[in-house]
Amino acid sequence: MTIDITPFQSRIRQFVQRIRSRWQLIMMLAFFSYGTSVMYFFYAHPSPRSFPLKTMNLINNITFFIALVLAILIFLQKSRIFSSRFSATFLKTALQEHQGHATSALEDYLSVVARQLYRFWILALAIIITGVCHFWLTLWPQYLHLLFIVGLFSLFLNYPRREFFSEIPFQLQRLKMDYDQGL
């Protein structure tokens, strides 16, 4: 007995199209915050604020530490959520909770993944905002550009693509067949 995976694939396609709008909104916020800072820097030519050396080092270290922690959080969560083991375990549990309804299990999985993707995007935006805050505090643009590149890279890496979910319909098909056979 085989299960048609076409409805699962079409549901994943719809899901990806739907969440791209939020990704685009977060991307616009990132470009807006960075762009206004860069425009200010180029038009106003502000002189950097003078801080004692220890204070400047402290500000730089705090900014770097915050950005590093955010980037590590993104990496750790992404490696957990997009692992085959997580998806198989989650789908198996969801199938049991929904008495074998594969569509409901897929919906549960996609809602969890959507929340995680939003979290990744917000953390990437937070990296960019950290650079923007550093710039407005010190008027030194180095961290602004560096953290914009890091945050933008994270946003592009976590762009919602169907390839993230290419194996999910097949996993769900296999798990549904196991469930129907009572395994």
C-alpha cells in the first residue's frame, strides 16, 4: 500500500510561499535600519564620539559578545530543527496524537518549523540591530557593516526554500505506512 505524497508536497509549497512574506518584511526592516544609518553617516559625516579607551573597548566587546551569542543560537537551533531525526520523531508523535491523520501531523510540524524560522529571522535581525545600536552609540561604522553582513548572511541562509522540506513527504509516507501496519 502506498500513499500519494502529492498533497503533502503541495501543502509544503503553499507553506513556503506563505512564510516568505514574513521573511521579506524582516529583510526590509534590516535594510531600513542599516540604510538609515549608512545614509546618516554619508550625509552628515559625523565625527566619532570620543570615549575613554576602556569604555570603547567595553562597548566593542559587548557588541561582539551579543552578536556572537545570537549567531550561535541561530546555528544550534537550526541544526536541531532541520535534522532528519527531529522531523521523524516529531512526525511520528504527531501521527500518534492525530490517530494516523497524516495531513494534521504535517500541519503540526509546519507550524513548529514556522515558529522556529521566525525565531531565526528575528535573531538575524537582532544581529543587525546590534550593529546599528553600536553605530549610533559610537558613530564608528565598522561594526555596523560587519554585523549587517553577518545578519544578512544568516537571513539569506534561512530563506524559506522547499529544499528544506524535500524529505518530509517521504518520511511522512513511510511513517504513515508504519502506523497503518501497527508498527
